[in-house]
Amino acid sequence: MLTKDVPSVGVAGDLKNVADGYGRNYLIPQKLAVLAGKGVEVEAKRLREAAAKREAKARQEAQELAEQIGDRTVVVRLRVGEGDKVFGAITSEDIAKALKQQHQVDLDRRRIELREPLKQLGEHRVPLRLYRDVEAHINLIITQDR
């Protein structure tokens, strides 16, 4: 029985048949699973209910954060030299810091989905993945700082 979520195997509370070596050498020593014995169904049900409550709470918090962020505008300055040559780039960490300073919203930088750092001045729409199926967007304005 799995005691914690294990990618590509199952979630906490699932009863799974796995290879002997995988269970004995990895799952049990890492405390990701225990051997199924008497009374394991009750324990499995309790673990599934606890996991469902945690997931519901995390989804609710993500929904509230999405409503709080709701298309806010964030202004970030980027150094520009002669001939409008840009020095540096705006990363997800810069956006997270600006969001905290300007709107008092504490957001983990890994939730900001930038494919690559932004190097152009102007307005950008940046997606945020707050939970598996909860997304939000912010409007990012990059201005010059000479």
C-alpha cells in the first residue's frame, strides 16, 4: 500500500502490486509504501481521504490566488543603453519580486511560465500556473531604466 504519492505508480492509499525488488529496495526504505496486511483497507481509506482533503484545500487556495491576481499589471524596469540596446533580461524571479512589491502577492517563481527571459520593451501577457488546472495571467509592462 502506498503511503505517499509516487509518480507513475499511484497515489497515497492505493493498493498496488509492484516488482519485488522495486518494493523492497526503493518504496519501503523510502517510506513511500508499506506491506499490505490485516486492516490495510481501513488505513488505505484514511490515506485517500486525507489526500483528497489536501488536494481540495490546495485547489481552493489556488482559486483564491487566481481571483486575487486577476489580470493585474506589473511594471518592471530594464536597463537600456545607446541605440536602445537592452542590458539583461526579465526572468520569472524578477516578475515574482515585482508582483510582491507592487501588489503584495507572494508567488513562487516556478508558477510563472516563461519559456525564455523577456528582452523586449513593451507589454507582455504572462501566464501563471497556480495548480494543475488553475491558471491566471498578469500584464507585464517592461519600461526602460537609463
